[in-house]
Amino acid sequence: MTTGFVQVQRHVEIVIFEPVLQSSFMSQFVGNVIADSLARCLGYAESLLKDVNPAQFSRLAVVNGRTIESNHPAFAYGHLSLYGPRILRQFGHAGPEVPEGYEALFSKDSKCVDDPEGVIYPPMAEVTAAYFEGYRSALTLLRSLPDEALQVANPMGGRMTELFPTLGSLHAFYCGGHMMLHLGQVSAWRRMMNLGAA
């Protein structure tokens, strides 16, 4: 009995892609990647406000007579409004300030509560203006930042620096995952309030 061997030759082709982006854009590549995500989030945030009236904005949803303990839009947009100015400050830029009282009302340690009389949370127009003004200013800044500025070590320390060691990784989170997490809460709230998908 004879055993036959078949020799297989493989041809490997290496393709080298030529850079197609101009060098001026490449030096701001990271900031533009973050800004692209932020721009999409801001568009989604606008669509989530469709048909929401100011009287509902700070109300917890009630389903079948049961109050649902989940963030309402006043809290979600108010909480997120803290971060646009923070991005600007961390890169040494002036811009919209966090309105007085917002840190205490909307910090990560604050609790979202029902506000039927509209006396706990600022009006819808004020909260959403603070949110959009801060992030639109941050969007412009991010598109102008050189990559080196986003490679700087995250100065927050502790767990946040462990998770996000550079300013680039930190703000990629703030302008993407963190924002979509809270906008997702608003999306769920809309459905509970019978407003439907945005």
C-alpha cells in the first residue's frame, strides 16, 4: 500500500492601504471619532423630546397604577448636562457653565424623584438648554483637539482612571456609552408614558 502526499501551496497577498485622509485631519483623528458618536447621541436626544410636554418632564411613569422607579427626562437630561462643561474645563476651555444648583440636584449620587408640582426640578426648557449648549460646545472643541491632547492621563484618579486611563478614553465614554445609558432610560420612560418610540 502506498501513501500519497499532496503538496498545497498557498499564495498570500499583502495589501498595503494608502492613507486617504489628509494629515491635518489625521492629527485630530481621535477627537473626531468621539465627536461623531456625540453628534449621533445629540440627534437621538432631540428626537426623544418629541411630544414630551413640560408637565410630564419631571414625572415618574405610572404603569397599571404602580409608580416605576426609573429616571424621568428631567433627571436624565439634567444629569447629562453636568458633563459638557466638564469636558470643556478638562481641556482648559471656557464655555457654558453648569447652572447653579445642578450639581446637587443631578449628581450621580442624587436620587430621581417624582415632581408633580414642578417645584423640585428646573423647567424643561432650562434643563434641555443646559444639556444641548454644553455638549454642542464640547462637540466643536473635540473636533479641534490634536490627538496628543486626548492621550493625556485622566486626572480623576481612583476607579475612573483605572477604567479610562486617558482623557480620550474618558470622554469617549462620556460622549457615547454614558450618554446612551441615560438616553435609554428616557426611551423606556417614553414607552411607559405611552409616547412610543422616538
